[in-house]
Amino acid sequence: MSKQTYLKPTINKVEFAMASKYGSPLKTQKIRSEIDGVKVSDLVEQYGSPLFVFSQTKIEELYHNLYNAFSSRYPDVQFGWSYKTNYLNEICKVFHNLGSIAEVVSEFEYQKARALGIEGKDIIFNGPYKPYKDLKIAVQEGAKIHVDNLFELNDLEKIADELGTKIKVAIRVNMDTGIYPQWSRFGFNFENEEAYEAVKRMYDGGKLELNGIHSHIGTFMLDANAYKMATIKIMQLKERVENDFGSIIDYIDLGGGFASKSHLKGVYQSPDVTIPTADDYAEAITNAIYEMNKSDKLPKLYLETGRALIDEAGYLLTSVHGYKRFPDGKKGYILNAGVNLLYTSTWYNFNIELDKRYDGENEPSMLNGPLCMNIDIIEENIMLPALDRGTILTLSPVGAYNYTQAMQFIRYRPAAVLIDKEGKSRVIKEIDDLDTVNYKEV
Ligand SMILES: *Cc1c(COP(=O)(O)O)cnc(C)c1O
């Protein structure tokens, strides 16, 4: 008879609050040993840990699913990749190769798109802060300028004078779509007539012409109906402006904000139940256009979807470095990735998967990051078996916003790799080093 391996006995405090009508926390281990056929242990061995991993196969699946939902219902639809959601060059290139133009919200992002070979006419320039010099370059290069505020309108008139031409611009509009808090910080308000008045100002000035109307009603929108409301209001403004000023509005742009399959904190149901499908969003928007359209030509429809096209294609591999026992008996693991790399951990509970099955009882555990900061918590309460140093945990979905908001704070920002459709991985961002971090310091 072979000797059984010794397992340390444990006493677990019963946490009544955890077992609610929604069930108790997961008792079974969630395992992920590979991503698109590539072993996570090989990825860590080859590229180090922590490591962001992106799946090109998943990006393309998400893109085609959403694009088909719209293009099967509407004849003229164009996606613009939201750079701020993830502007790693190779990720942007995947989207551009799929047919997306670029959507940027700063001069930095504008320059990034230009450096990737995107022409001005294929860049949508959004955002509340467009420095004059950069705004002028974007105008000269034929970018789609979405006016945010009245000073910017003045700037554009001045640029029109300097260039001696009329400029075609679009306007950003915010509105009540039944979702609260309402995003009223960006663009001109619909209900209080500021949007209409701004357009009137443009035509009174005689230097600007309106050719598009844009709104981006929020992010992680769980109600497709909000997009129906937004579309109706945009189409109303379009008709009014066309009638009053004789202009032709070529396009409408419904922005982004479609939810990804992230698990919002405090929401108990699975994202599969709570999150509208691509068809739900597409149906809401395209039906409203057909219903409202009075002109003989349908407007071109732009979408600036970010998170719904990348979130589930991104993983963060992180490794166990240390552990301790907290005064309340809970086990605390120290991982090499924390809130420095997971800005969105404030709002979402990630899927946390182990590289393999571990023996032993699950115990209530907390996952902490590597920062010397009390707030560096990735997961407060998770049932985990005893983990060894070097255990790889895969966190997902983390493709949206986490890389672009990753901080060089206390530790270097890690490398990122892309797994292509043949299952080959390659580095798309090297780990920072002292030179990149100190670059340009005196
Ligand atoms: C951030 C942003 C987007 C993308 O939003 P998601 O929620 O990632 O889809 C689109 N348009 C504008 C103007 C934005 O600011």
C-alpha cells in the first residue's frame, strides 16, 4: 500500500454571511491551464510574470459577432476603434485590419493613429480637451472633428479663418436616456436646447457646417433601450437641423459603451444573464433609425465600441509570491500583479482560475497585489486550496482599459503578448525597464 501524501489539517471559520440565497462561494476549483492552446506555464516561462495575454481569435470573434449584428440590419455601418480602451499598437492594428477606423480622444491618441498609418479622414477626434495646435492639424488632415464645447467652436472658427475655408464638423450631444447618473459632462445637452443653439451658432457664424451628430451615453450600459432613446433624439435633432439650416447630416455616431461580459461587483447573476446581446443593441439602434428617418437617404452609422470588443480577449497571468495568515483566520496571498495593473478591479470581480488542480481543502482567502499600499486588493474573499509559490492565476476578462490605465507605480509595467490565429504567441509590449521609466528625466 502506497503512503498517502500528508495534508495539513485546517479549521475553517463558517461565514454565514457568505452563504446567501444566491448560494455559497465557489467550492470547486476553477482551472485554466491554457489560452488558445498555449499553456499558461509556457507563457510565463517564456515571457515572465505578470503578463498580459491577448487572443486574436477572440478579438475577431467579438468583432464579427457585433459587426454582423449591425450590418445584417443596416446598409451603411462603420466601426471606429476606441483607442483609449486598448491602444497597444498591435491591438489597434488587429482592429484596423478588420476594417475599423480610429476613434481618439487626445492629441497623443491622434498621433498614435497617424503613426500606425491611419489617414486623418479615418480618425474620429472626440474628447473635451483638444489643444488648438493639434485641433488645427486634425482639421488640415481632414479628421472627423466632434465638437465638445463652445470655446472649441470658437477655435474651429478661427482655424477656418486661418485656413480660408469652411470646415465640416460633427457635434457631440448628451441627453437623458433613462439611465442615471446621466453623462452630461460631454458635448452639448439635447433637452435644454444647448445642442440646437450650438448648431445655430455655427450657421450664424458662416464658417462651420454640420455633417454629423454624435453621442456616447456612458460605458457598460446594461439597457439596450437607452440606445434607442439616444438614437431617437439624435434623429430628431438631425431632422430639425436639416430643415432649419438646409444642411445635410451625413452621419450619426452612437459611440460605445456596450457591456462586456465582466462581472460587476454587487450583481449576483452571471453576466450571461444580465448583459444584452449584440443583437439587442443592434436592434435598438437600427430600428430607431428606420422609425425616425424622414429623409430619402439613410445616414451612415458609426459606432465606437471599445470594451465589448476586447475585454474578453484579454487575460492577466499573475503568480503567487507569498502568503500569510490574517488575524481573522483568512489566508492572504501576495501576487505579483495588483491594482497598479488592474484599475478596473474597483468595479468588477474577475474570473480567477488556477493553472492546475491543487490538493487540499478550500479555505477563505484574500488575494493581494505587490504594492506597499493597503488598498492593493484583487479579491477579498475567495475559496482556494493551499497554493504554492509560483502558482499561476489567470484573471479575466481584463482586455479593456487595464493595460492603458496600468501604472508605472512601485513596479514596472509588465510585458504583453498576442496569441495569433495559428496559436503562436509574440511580444507586443516589452516589460518596462529603468531606461524607459526614467526616459527624459533630468
Ligand atoms: C471611451 C469612449 C468610447 C468607448 O467606450 P466603451 O465603453 O469602451 O465601449 C467610445 N466613444 C467615446 C467618445 C469614448 O470616450
